[in-house]
Amino acid sequence: MNNYHGGCHCGVLGFEFQTALEPPSWSIRTCQCTYCRAHGAVYTSDPAGVVRFTHRQPQLLLRYRFAHKMADFIFCGRCGGYLGAVTELDGRTLFVINTLALDPRPAGLAAGQAMSYEGETSGSRDSRHAARWTPVRDS
């Protein structure tokens, strides 16, 4: 497994992403909703990988839930850095990483594939998250 570190700009919120995939083979996606476009988010995940949160000041973690209320978008309350989105599904916590929060951002990442999830049902959204997002490990 390869380890990649990410976090907010001021460094109080962080995560470690473990994946066997090399960066050029990561699935890179850009959601086309107005929210994700406004934040310039570029996402990746690996369902066979693991994310571990490494927050130094977890009390500064802010969650924002909008639209379908199926995921929490994770921000730093100090610097506003956007890490990605987290959801709870069938007793599992899953995360999709904003690659712009990786430090350093790996070389060789593909261009983001534009994705539209308009018209998705709750069931299909849950299935997509379960199949694509990265499991979170507590420590």
C-alpha cells in the first residue's frame, strides 16, 4: 500500500489515504453540480483502499450537508480547506477525497472526468458510494 497525506491549508485537519493504486491509474472525477464546481473539487477514491483521519484539532471540523442530505462535506473551521465528503452506509463510513487537499498532490493524475449525478435515486446513489468510495478506518 502507498500512503498519501492530505489536509486543510492550516494543517489542523488531515487524513492519510492508503491505496495499492499508483496515481496515474486513479479514477479522477469532477462532479458537475453547482456546489462542487464552485469549490473546484477534483475527486478520487479507492474501495480497496483505506482513509484514516489524522485531525490535530477535530473541534475545527465543519460539516455541510445539502441537496439530498446523503453525505457531509468536510471543511476546516479555521482556514476553510475542503477535504472531501463522508457518508455512513450500512454501518460503514466511506470517504471521497478532494485531490486538491493532498499534499503533495501526486504527479501523473489523469484529467478529471466530468460526472453528472442528476436524476440519481437514493438507492442508486447509495450503491455508487458503496462501490466507489474509500472506507474509513478509525485509527
